[in-house]
Amino acid sequence: MRSIQRAGAAALLLCAGCVSGSGGGTAAEGGPAARAADPGAVYWLYVGAESADLIHRIRFDGTLTLEQTTMVGEIPTETEGPHGLRISPDGGHLYMTTGHGFPDGKLWKFEAGVDTVVAEPILLGYFPATIDLTPDGLYAFVVNFNLHGEHVPSTVSVVYTPDLVEVEQIETCTMPHGARMAPDGLFLYSNCMMDEQVVEIDTRTFEVARRFSVAPGREGPLDAEGAAGGMSGMGAGAMAGSPCSPTWVQPSPDGFSLYVACNAGSRILHLDRQSWELTRVLQSGTGPYNLAITPDGRLLVATLKQGAGVEFFDLRTGESLARVSTTTTVTHGVEVSPDSRYAFVSSEGVGAEPGKVDVFDLSDFSRVGDVEVGQQAGGIAFWKMELP
């Protein structure tokens, strides 16, 4: 079979054992009915269950199957919370952040496929969360969300991945959230949930290059050096209307545009990377949270965290093509297959409910599979697809 990757020393493990399993979950009550699919390829992805300290490897070949479950963590009395997941460009390694621990979470490195730890996990900042890698796979950028700390400026950690060594912490803003690389790997984009900003980081100098205010009525460029923290953007946004509270920024495959999810404002902002201007606003369902764009540049997929669903947009026209419920609530992450055919969506559930992963056919936006996973399914990463 031909394999296609996503575009773009062991620690003292409490549990490093793996448990195999499978599932072909049924639709949640009141949810859309799944139908059979014939994808003509096999797809694999990973998802983390934050409240269960599990990572799951999932296979889709027309049926969504839980292929492998790996227990992670070091501290028996602590839920360490797998949060951000990313696959190396060559498909060889899975990188995972844990948001909790003592004194805080870490960055982990696994060999993909066998799902074993291959390096001592390392401490970063407070509550390491979303992660992305440079196209050569040599550097990982991890936002330190600082969920439980004071509302003060936090950082983005830069890690040299071959040795798993942190080489820099870049101060950005209060509660940085989301991290996605431009296609050429020269800039990383992140958000400031409490400061109402998008931050551009130069991956060659490890410095903040530009900032953009997403506060309603005050959208536009900010001083790169003088606008970190203080929650000034949040205050200004609240005065002009409902705040944005950005949770995700997604570069387009052609590198010309950025799309910003305003989780509190139920809208998605389209920014021009070259002119550094707001060009249009897409109205969305309640609580857009994570975003993904099909590699062919045709569709934008948004998870609706408070809306318990997923929404699909035509990027050329900005039109919402469909809004579909997920099979459980608190919809979280989304990944798109390299052939632009399927969207894989994680949902956390509530309390003791299991998390879920749903798969949607992007030709007609129908749900074609779902499977139960551990509690609070969040971070999701596409691993590979294989053609016959």
C-alpha cells in the first residue's frame, strides 16, 4: 500500500501498556444517522482523552475503529491531561502535551504506530497546550496556556525535537491558545484569548513579528513590542460589542489568509496576511473553537464547542454550506484528510460521559462514522492514509 502523511529513553511511566479495542459507535440520541462509506483508502489518526490520561489510535476504512489505546502519565494520583497532539512531517513520531502534573505539564515524544515513549518528557511553561511543528520537523512550538494561573502574559515554548530540548520561551500574551504554522514554516500564528489578539512569531528569530487586534470595532495592526498582556484588548472589545475571545487561527494552504475563530462572538475573521487587514467576517454557529481547511483550499471546517456541532464553509464565497450536530456535546478538535474527503472531529462529552470521534464526508457533509473514546476527547492529529 502507498502511504501518504499529513500535509505539512522512556520516562517513569505510570502506565505505558497498550490496550487494543474496536468500536463502531452508534449515533447519539437525536443525532444524525450514520451511513456506510466506501473511502477507497485507509486513514489513521490519534486523539487524546484529557480526563482519562489516554491516547487512542483510530482507523477509518469505511468503519471507524478504535485500533489501539495507550495509557500515559507519571503520577498515580494526578490526572495529567493529554491535550495537544501533532504528528511529525515524516509520520514517524507523535508529539503530545499534558496540561497538568507537578509542577505542570510536559511535552512527550512517541514513536507513531507502536505508540511507545522514545524520549524523557520535558517540562515547559504553565499548562502546555496546542502544538505545531516546522515543515522539517526540527522545531516544535507549544503554547503555554496557563489555564490555572494569574492573568499575566504567558509564553510559547520552542523545542528542538531531535533531542527534545527547550531552546526558548517567547512571551506573547495572556492565555495564548492555538498554534498553527504557515505553509512555508517561516511564521507561527497563535491567539491571545484574554487580550483579543493574533500573534505572529518569526520561526527564524524566535521573536514576535506582528500583532493584530481582533477586538470588535478595533480590528487592526498592533505594535509588536508593546501590546503583550494587560487584558486591554478584552476590555476594548467588550465596550464595542461581544468580545471575540479567539481560540484558533488557521493559515490557508496557499499562505495568503488567516482564519480566526471568535469563540465568544460566534464569528470567524478572515485576515489578509500580506496587508495585515481584516477582509471579511463569516457568521457561524455558537462557539467556533477549532478550525481546519481542506488541502485543496475549498472548505473551512469549524467545530462549535458550545453549539455541539460542526460547520462547513465555502471559502470562495464565505457561505455556510451545512451545520451538523456531533454525537455528543462540547465539540473540540478537527483534522482533515490529505485528500480533502473527510473531516475527523473530537468531542469531549460532559462528566462521566465518554468522548467521541465523528467522521464527516465532505462531499455531502453527512456523518459516516463515530466511535467512543476516553473522557474529554480533545486534541486530535491525522497520522496517515494508505491507498490500495
